[in-house]
Amino acid sequence: MIKKGYDRYRSSSFKLLIGTNWSIIVSNDKLIEELHHISDNTLSLLHAVKNLTRYLDYLVRETMKEMLIAMDSWLGMQSNIWIEIGALDKISTIFAQTFNCVLVGTEICRREDYITISSNFAINIAITSSILNILPYFLRPIVGPIITKLPKTLKGAMTHLKPEIERRQRLMEEYGNNWQDKPIDILTWLIEAAEGPEKEAKALATRVLVINAATIHTSSNYRTQTFTHALFNLATHPDFFKESMRMNGLGSMGFPRKALKSFTFSDGAYTPKGFYVSAPFSVHFDERFYPNAHTFEGFQFMQVDNPDDTTNNLVGAGMANTNAHFLLFGHGKHAW
């Protein structure tokens, strides 16, 4: 959807509903530069992840502890006997338990049945998506409900999540948002942010599954793909790896910034308070900036006839150099 929006509005911006939040996606070079230089008082990167950043130290410590527990559990670290394991499956399972420590808490994340449900759902989503992508559009609404395992998976997940969701909601109603021993995890934040029908246990459990699917599938496979692409594109020049990153970036857009107050871009595009603003990675495949954009060109960042030509997209081919056409590390003052 973001690619379609970029192709249609590449000289301006467009509005898109992502999850429950409205986002403004800017495609124009000038607007991308403008986005990454707007004051933090207007567009906040940190505000978009305020809960995550507020408790980051605690969450990192808990994640590290849970990873060791998961490795002991799934790899048999306490045994002196050599055993054969399926590495990719174990990596996905270990990551699922580790991430769910932050998502739903340590009690649920260590239940083998719950981890199996979460991991299998992530795999099923990927398989279902691949099947639907090769079908004609008119068949997708018919085939999708037949091959998806969401209802069955949701039923299994509810046996673990519903009692915990209802327990937390009951404590919040009785003691408010600052009740004693309130878990610091994403499930708590989802419950606090939910309104109307979103407060129902089924809706919250569905959201947990979707977050799980996106995180487990991308993160476990991202590590595998990272090393695979590094081997395939192996070279001593950083410009070579930069081209690999351009082709194999994770996600479809840069990290969003939240509008703390309404403002207007220089082209007249109005952004209401509370909207999120981001730039699409579709620019990495724009033929205007990258000749043969869908083909791996390992040395294209070396092909600079005039290094002083600042209009040349390929100038500054170093790994960390960014511009309006290379956004993997972000751009502007918050580039990382």
C-alpha cells in the first residue's frame, strides 16, 4: 500500500491509516529533508515511543535475562551431551520467548504452548501472505478466510491471554493506572490505550498475535537474511554493502515522528496534532535516483564522476551517509 501511495504521490505526500494511527507519508525530496529537520517541539521521535524509552533500561535487562533462560530451556545449555537441533526453528522459538517477555510478561512467555501458538501463527501469516500474493485480486477475499488459521490460533491464545487481560483490567478499574506491581510490558500499554470495542479481551489478544507475527517473523529471519546477504554481496568496500542494504532494508518506511502540534509543510500539506509522519523506503527503488533500481548494482555507489557534485545521489557512499534517497539509518539530526 505504501508503494502504491509512493508511486501515485511521489511529488507530494499522502495520508495512510496504519493500525489505529493516521500517518502522513512524505515522498517529495524537499519534504523528506524538511521532515528530518523539523523541531522536536513539533515532531517528536521520542514521543512516538515514550513508554518504550521511559522503561528502556529495565526492558533491556529483562530481555537479556529472559534470553538466557530461553537458551537454557530450548538449547539444553545445562547438558554436557552434544545434541542435534534445527537452528532456524530454535532461533525463532528463543526469540519468541524473549520478545514475549516484553510483550506479555514472564509468566505467559515461558509457557511452551503459548510460544508454540505464537511462533506457528507468525509462520502461517508468512505462508498465507505468499499464497495470496500469487492469486488474482478477486480470489484473495475468497481464499484468504479458507487458508488462514487466525480463528483457531486466537482461540488457543485466548486460553493464555484472556485471564491475564481481565485481571489487569480489573486492577486498573479498582486502583487506577498506577496500581501496585503493575507489569511493565506492551500488553499493559495496549490495555491502557484501548477504547470502546478495543478493550475487549478478544481484540487485545488479536493485537498481541499480530505484533508477535510481525516481530517474530521479521526479527528472526532478519538475522538470517543479514548474514546471507552479507555472504552473497561479500566485498571489502563499504559502498558494496550499502547497495546490499538499499536492496534488503527491513520494513517499508522510516521510523515515524509524532506531531505534538498541528503544522503545515512548505507545499501546503496540513498535518494535524497526533498524526505520525514518516518517509517511505520506496525511494530506494525509484528509477529517478537509482538506475536499474530493482537490480543489485554492487558498485554503483563508486560511480561518481564528480565528487563535488552535491546533487549527485551517489555522493557520500559511506555506510552511514544519508540523504533524501537513502533512509535506512534515518536522516537529519536523528539519523543513527
